[in-house]
Amino acid sequence: MLYYIIYKPYLVLSQFSAVEGKQTLADYFDVPKDVYPVGRLDYDSEGLLILTNDKQLNNRLLNPLFAHEREYWVQVDGAITKEAIEQLQKGVSINIDGKQYRTKPCKASLFEAPPIVPERNPPIRFRKEIPAPWFHLQLKEGKNRQVRRMTAAVGFPTLRLIRYRIEKLTIDHLQPGEMVAMEQKELYKMLFG
């Protein structure tokens, strides 16, 4: 079995098959044909993604019964309030496929200082008079575009979204487009204790 962790760059699809006019993982990573991403990150999100040919790992990470913690670093448009952070922690109503869904309680907290993250190309739009703070969001679920829907629900649209961690596995020391091979034992220990 093969295991890789990658930092998926911004504006890259979480797939290897070609799509006209869009970059895919194949533009950055050279892996055997039977290796595929576990889960996905949206085209306009970046960060940690696992590539493997281990079908059992795919099931264990994506099955909601196992509820693995994922940490996102989120930059929002506007000075996010303490009340908005508390709303996120308690759960908010978002629209998923035309139906209202209440997110599960989660952990959310502001960064004391902006995190050190790679430059994004293109960068977020910068407006001198409107702050763009960062906060941590730790979820144990993963609905389609959930983080963006959650921040919009509390009035602070997401400008930049990075998946920093799944359980104990992080993108520390990785830059967008970089990949690290891992042994099964090491990866499973970081994901499942």
C-alpha cells in the first residue's frame, strides 16, 4: 500500500483526471495510477489531502461513524465577533442540497496573531479599511463546502480556507504542491492513535 500526504494548492481540483481549463492533482503530483485522494478539498480551498491506494483507509476516514477531527485555518472578510465564534461552536443552520442542515457543535477560536502560511497566488483581495482575521475551526464532520457555508451563515464570508490537520496529521513543513510519502504504520498512528 502507498500513502502520501500533500499540500493541495489553491485552484486545483482534487482529482487526477483532466478537466478542460482547470489544474488537477496530476499537474503537481506523479503517483501510480491506482493512487487517489481520500476525500476532497474544494477547488478554491487548499491544504492537507491524503493520497493512497488503501481502500480501507478511504472508508475509515470518510465514514461519518468514525468522526475524525479536521482542523481548518479560515480567513474571513470582516472583524469576526465573539458572538459569531460562539454561534459556530454551537452549530449553525446551513443549506445542503436544498435542505436545511444544523452543523454539529465544534471548536472555534481566533488566532492571537495571523498564522504563518504560504503566499497564495492570486492573493486574497486586500481592503485596507476591512479586517481579514484568521481563526481555527475544528470539525468532526465534512459536508460539501461546509466551512464556507458556516462562516457565511454568521455573516463573515470565507476569503481563504486551509485544511491544516486531520487528527494528528498536519501540513507542517509543506508548501503548496509538495508531497511526502509515509509508511502505513506511521500514518495510521497519527490518524487513529
